[in-house]
Amino acid sequence: MAKWNIDPAHTEIGFKVKHLVISTVSGKFTSFKGEVIADKEDFTDAKISFSADIASLSTGNEQRDGHLKSADFFDAANHPQLTFESTKIEKKGTSEYKVTGDLTIRGTKKSIVLDAEYGGVQTDFYGNTVAGFELTGKLNRKEFGLLWNGITEAGSIVVSDEVRLVLAAEIVKEK
């Protein structure tokens, strides 16, 4: 079995959510770790796991970040990490996959499906074998207990229930 570790210097784990139904706010996690265990070169037998530290969440706005880390949303004090464990990988084309797995946020575990695009394998400047993937998906934040919302005076919803997930990952094979 080959073990691959997420390279944090070349990986981004982010999300996008509609604000006031008219614009999109993006955020990311800056502290995370993960691994992929696979025998097959095409990763169809891979077991993927990762976790992200909620305290590392950043949207570029300190006040909003504090609100997102509060009990209104992620509740970082009681639920310091989100986790993902793959349960199934299906190859859909030359470089396209469907990755099914259990995502846990705020102590709530739900199965989600991510679309994955495999970028290939290369050798880096240091002789390491690296592989790249881009993953996208959607979830309903309320299903994970992120329930806070507000309504403006004009009747607009402040935060959409749908959250888009965007991950660009480079993994490094252990020698």
C-alpha cells in the first residue's frame, strides 16, 4: 500500500456561499492535514481522510470569521475540527472521479459526493512523487447544524443554505 500525504504548501481547502443572494463570499481553512492510502496507480482503491481546524477558517474579514467560528455556525470551541473519510471512489472518465465520503461538521456526520478531477503524477525538484486533484461539491449547511440566518429589512436572506466546496490538493507519496 502506498501512503500519500497532503502537501499544505500546495493545497487549498475552501468554500463559497451566497451572501444576500446577490454575491459570493469565499473562505478557506489554513490549517489541515490529510492522507490517501492506495495500491492502484489510478487511485480507484484509495482511502482518503482529512481534517481541517475550524480556528484556521479565514474569509478575509476578522469580524465575519469570528462569527463563523462562534456557536451560531461552526462552534469551534466545542467542535474544533471538521473531518472527511472516503467510503467509495468511482472512476467516471480518464481523469474524472466521484468521491463519496462521510463529512463531519459540528458533530454531525453526513455522506456527501464530490466531483474530482485527477491532474496526474509528477516528480518534484526534490525527487518526490506528487499527484494533483481538484475536488468540488455542494452541501446544505443546515444539515450540519449551521443554522444561523438573518433576514434583511427588504426580506433578503443573509446567508444561503447551499455551500460550494472547492479543494485543490497536491499529495506527496511517502518513500
